[in-house]
Amino acid sequence: MNEKRSSFSGSIGFVLAAAGSAVGLGNIWRFPYLAAKDGGGLFLVVYLILAVTFGFTLLVTEVSIGRKTKQSPLTAYGTLRKKWKWLGVVAAIVPFMILPYYCIIGGWVLKYCVAFITGHGLEAAEDGYFKGFITQTWSPIIFDVIFLAATCFVIYKGVDKGIEKLSKILMPILLLLVIGVAIFSLTIKGDPAQTAGRTGLEGFLVYIVPSVEGLGAKDILIVVMDAMGQLFYSISVAMGIMVAYGSYFRDEDNLMKSVNQIEIFDTAVAFLAGVMIIPAVYVFMGKEGMTAGPGLMFVALPKVFAQMGKVGGVIGAIFFIMVIFAALTSSISVLEAVVSSLMDEFHLSRKAATLIETGIALVLGVIICLGYNVFYFEVGLPNGSTAQLLDIFDYISNNILMPVVAIGTCILIGWIVKPKTIIEEATKNGERFGRKHLYIAMIKVVAPILLFILFLGSLGVFS
């Protein structure tokens, strides 16, 4: 069955939906802990430089590919060049692999949200709470199912009545919550007896002032690789999402302006996420607390909220509600990338494609949840980390397949169909293509080299 291709009602709907995809757990969870790990301001400077060069290049390319071909990631690359359909297959596998475990992490956020809303925030701050939750048999599965069902419902409703409608509601609320919590974080003052009188503003300076003290060339390379890897998460490139969303972008709307707005929105929220989290953690846990890594959101932050007293329970509830919004707008974009691919390749209806992919994600999600108990094992990854099932899915999709998609896209556009294909698509209504020469240099030479170095790092070559 063939359905008439949906579209966003206008550029505002597209920007909010695309920004909603970009503003997810990658911004609110991953960005702050990487910034804390990599010297705060140094990471910020590197990230901003990469965002306006590397990030811009991949973002405008993928949106243009989607709009030009009016196809999902699975079929778009083959439409540009028949022999390159394999790249579309890899691009579609990425969101297929991400969706099950992303919804599991969304379920974890939902669990914490419920804990704080129901007044059990102090329990969530106790040592072992997070590990105790994820190693249970049924509880993580139940929260995963709830989060996955919410994601499925939005995609089932379609592009304009589902994705766009939800994004127009959630994104303004999310932005207000982020700004509100960030301002509160800057005003925190610690008890002189317990926290040496540290303040949120001091934590803010730790976050934004670049520091290269004690860093060698290898350490700076790690910062660059971390910032570039974060860009994949932050702007939702190399996972088929922006190709899918680009295919719903109307020909008469201004593509360049919309891409610039997505960049600004996404970078602003990522920066504000750091302002929300790092000063608060610094006040109550010092610089040591900022090294909590991936556990920052689920382990360190609940302890911070607990030390705030009664107001901490309220702030904790607001924070996790906000993270739920961010996670949901991202998970619907991941599901949409798969659903649109199934619709275009196999001519399924939206409802059939949504239900099929949701069913597969549910089965895989249950297996991954059980990876923390029934199917528990540990395996070493090439990048030096120790992994369970969820980590393996994350490593293959993010560290292997996404660089392959991005490198392939650069070669296809830079050397085979040529950059003018994208430039002409992005300026078909007479728009100005800012950063044109930068774009050509990035897509042909700089981005493929950076991506190849990132890929080698993922394989453990530099460790």
C-alpha cells in the first residue's frame, strides 16, 4: 500500500521537531558529563568550533538529501546513486539498533521521575538505588514498555498530527524548564561547614573557563574526539533521522535558515544543560563529583537534590520531567526513521510499519533489560570499556555504524554526486548558502579525515 507522503505544515514545525530530535539524552545527560570530564571550557570551545563546521556540514547534507529524494534513509541514498543503496541500509540499521535501548534509558528516567514526584527522592539518592533498580527482573521492563508505548502512539498518529503537534507543545515547555533550572543552579550557595562555601557561580566558572593545565597532545585529541562524538548525539546525524525529517520538509520553505535555527537551538540547550548540572554538582560534591561520568544523571544528581533539602524534591521532579520530555522527542525521531524506511521500501501503511517496529523493539528491549540479571555477562570492548548487552548495542550503533554512515555520506556527496547537488537543493528558492566554501572543504576532505580518526579511536587504536 502507498500512502501520500506526509509533510510538516511549515518550517517552524520542522525546526521544533528536528530540534526535539536533537535535544535528547545526548544533550541533557551526555554533554554535561563530557564537559566536566574534559576540562569544562576547553570542551565547550572545541564543541562550538566543530558544531559550526563539522556539525553544520552533516546536518545540511542529510536534510537536503531527504528533501531532494523525498525518501527515507533506507531508500534515499540508492535514489541518489543506485550502487550506494548499501549506505541507506546501514543508515536504517542505526536507529533500528538504538530504539530498544534508548527506550530502556527513557524508562529509567521515568522511574526517577515517578520517584521524585511521589516524594521518594531521598531513596533515589541512596547508594545502590540505581543498580538495585536496573538489576530487577520486571520493573525496568515495565517502565521500558510504558516509554515505548508513548513513543509508538505519537508515530502512529503521523507527521503533522503526531510528531509536529507534540514538538510544538513540548519544546517550548522544555526550553523554559531548562532555563529555569539553569538559573536556579547558578544561585545555589553551599553550607560553609559542609561544602566549603562553594557557590553555583564558582561552578559555572569551572564549566566555562578553558583549562589546559596538565594536558598533553593525546589528552587534547581525546577532547576533540569526545566533542565530535557528542555532535552525533546532539544533532541526530548519521542515524537516518535528519534524512527522514528532511523528506517531510516542504520545497518552498527555507532550508538553510531552518538548519541554522536547529544548530542554535540545539547548542543553546546543550550549553544550558551544563549550566543546570555542573554548578549544582560542584557546590555539593566538589570537582570530584564532576567525574561521575555516565552515572552523573542517575547517581550523582539525586544526591545533589537530596542535599538541597525540601526544595530539592521539587527541583528533582522538575528536572526529571524535563528529561522525559527531551527523551520522548528524541525517541519518536528514532522510531520515525525506521517506520519511514519500512513504508518506503516495503510499501507498508504507517500504522502497520509502526506496530511491526514497536513489536521488534519490545522484544529486543526485554532481552536487553534482562542483560542486567538473567542474561548478565561482561565483555571487553575495543575502546577499553567493559560492556553488558545495552553497552554492546550502543557501541556497535554509535561507535561503528554511525562513523561508517557519516564517512560514506561524505564520500558520496563530496566526490561522486558532488557538493553542488546539496548546495543547489539547499538554495532552490534563491536562498544564500552561507559557509559555502567551508562546506565544500569539510564534505570533501576535513570531515572524512576527522571521522576516520574518530572511527580508529572507537576501535581502540589510540588507547
